[in-house]
Amino acid sequence: MWFLLSTPSPVGDRALAISGPSDITSLPDFNTTFLTLLLISHVGYLGGKVPDRGENSEQDVPTNSVATVTAQRVADQEAGQPTDPAEAARKLRDEARTEYLKTAKLTSTSANDGNPAR
């Protein structure tokens, strides 16, 4: 990065050469219009992060507490349901595949006038 700063650049009548951090004595001046627009942008961004505490306070209350989620996981475990998301997805995919194959088999049987497909 210092090779970019060490390149002489014209400033008024003289060239400015920066060879290291010790050569930097102050920050450059910023345009007040730029700073005003930057301030407006940051205020708008942070304003969007503030939660709405208006008319509908129910939106601010989470629907699932940690206790509710934990109780649901325990109930799922006791019922034999998978708790791992990948395992649950695999189980749903296998059930859907089995159902599809049953439907396809029934369709092919009815299309062949009762004779099963070979």
C-alpha cells in the first residue's frame, strides 16, 4: 500500500512524497456536503434497525421461546421423529419418493388395462 502513497503527487507548487506512516501528520479535509449526506445515510440505516414499537405490540414478541422449542424437540424425540435437520429432510424425501412410486405404479397398472408394467 505504501508504494501508492510514496508516488509524488502535486499539491500546490510542491510535490508531496509519503514514505511511511510517520509522514502523515493530519487527515485530509472533507467536503461538508459529503459529510452531511454521509450522516443522513447512516441515520436512515440505523433508523431502519430500530424495532417498531407502534400499534401492534404482538409483532415484537417472539412466537417461539427457547422453552417451547426445547419441549417440541423432546416431544419429537419421544415420538421417534429425527432431530437432525438433514435426517428429517432425508426422511421426508424418502416418504415422498415412496408415495410417488406407489402413484406411478397405480397409474401404469391402470394404463395397461389392469396388467402390471413389465
